[in-house]
Amino acid sequence: MMNDAPETVTLVPIERIEILNSRDRNMKIFEEIVENIRAIGLKKPITVTERSGADGEPAYLLVCGEGRLNAFRLLGETFIPALVVDVTDEDAFIMSLAENIARRGQRPLEILADIELLLAHECTVDDIIQRTGLSQKYVRDIVFLLEKGEERLIGAVQNGTIPLTTALEIARAKHDDGDLGDMLEEAYKTGQLKGHQIIEAKRLIARRREKGPKTGGERPKLPTSAHSLVKTYQHEVARQHKLMLKADHARQQLLLVIQALKQLFADEHFVTLLRAEGLDTLPKYLADRLETA
């Protein structure tokens, strides 16, 4: 658990920070973070915990503040103000999950998997409620689906086929409950479900009756966000930049070789020695470069 030692704010090298629980960010919100930091600086430091790096120098695990960290990196900064806390790896990971949930608010598309991870790390329902600030009913509803093994319903909530409230009503109904059709119609009238969602919900209920609540495989992955595409683009730009540096280094080395060869071939004694050894020809590319050098 967390240590009672005082927390300190210090400037931490960005390159020494490892992100424990990386998350895609809404691009519009991320751009706002960048512009706010550009205009007025960082109002709230990130939170990290210190570790010993492989090279013996201090390294850090990010607990919360990935958006601010990425903004600083995008703005070309090399150091960032950070609150350094003394916690275990386990606590750092749990704190990171809880911060992500609390920051996003009540959106089952994004937080259901995080609650599942918190449960896997032996957090109780009360722990999750206290750490995230979510309502007791909301957390217990999600935990109910997880404990029931309702993989089909959870997958439908994750990919936006049906809302959480509809998934709960289906899960709580008896297996042969004939009132589910009336429930769907009522949900449509109240605006809880749209027309295409009723069709998908009926198909889901039919599959669940036929094959059970479990899918027998992995649940659908969350859709890729715009920010994840930006991150992928940035990684590719960095990779291409490294390739350009390597190519430039190879070009410089080749120029040195060509200059050395030019000087050697200007020496008649050296050329005579090459001819005697049958080495008086060059690859066409090098011969052309020597002529134009």
C-alpha cells in the first residue's frame, strides 16, 4: 500500500518515464490540453513513482497524467514537473486504473474493462467506488454482468450495440421470459433504444438463448481513437527519421571511401600494382562516382 513518506514535486526527465496503463485520448480534448499548457503552462503536475533504471539511474512509472505528459512531449519539452509518490508497482497500476475511470466518467464503452482489471487485482466493489467516485449502483451493475459471465451482453455494451441498462434487464430476466419483447418496445418508446438497436438486441437475445451468455472467445476490442492514430503516426515519423539519419551516415561513409579511392588511383605506383594483381577494375557505380567526384 501507499507509504506515508511526504510527496515531493520535482522536474523529471520525460525520457525516463514509463507509462504503466496507456490509454487512447479523445483528440479534441488532447488538443485542448496542449494549447492550455502552451498558453499558461502546467497547472497540475503529473504523478509518478521512482524506480531504479536498468542503467542504475532513477527511472519513473507514471501513475496519472498521461495526457499532460504527451502534451509536454509534443511541445518539445524534455522535463516535466511531477509529484513523486512512494507506492508499490501494484498500487501504482491500481491508482492509474482508478484515475482513468474517474477522469472519463460513466462511459461503459471505456471503463468496463478497467473495472474488470481492478476486480482481477482483488479490489472490492467498495474499493472501486471509493477510488473512482462512481456511484454504487453503477459499479454494482457492471460487476453483476461480470460475475454472471455475460460475455455476449458485455461485448454488446462495449461495441455500442445496446446500452448498459438494457443489458442489465436482459441479464436479470428469466431464460424463457416472454416479456423481453415488451421491454424492448418500451425502451424504444422512451428513447433508450433506437430502431436498429432493437433489431440487434433481439438477435443478441436469440443467440444468448441458443448458445448461452458466454461467447467462447475474446470480446470485441475497443475501437481505435483518433489519438491512437496520431500516436501511431508519430511513432512512424520517428522511425523514418532514424532511417534518414542512418542513410545520411552511410552516405557520408561512402563519400569518405570515394575520396580515399580517388587519392589512391591518382598514385601511378598503386595503379600498376593493382594491374599486376588483376584488380584494375571497379564496380560501375564506384567508377562513375570517381569520375564525377
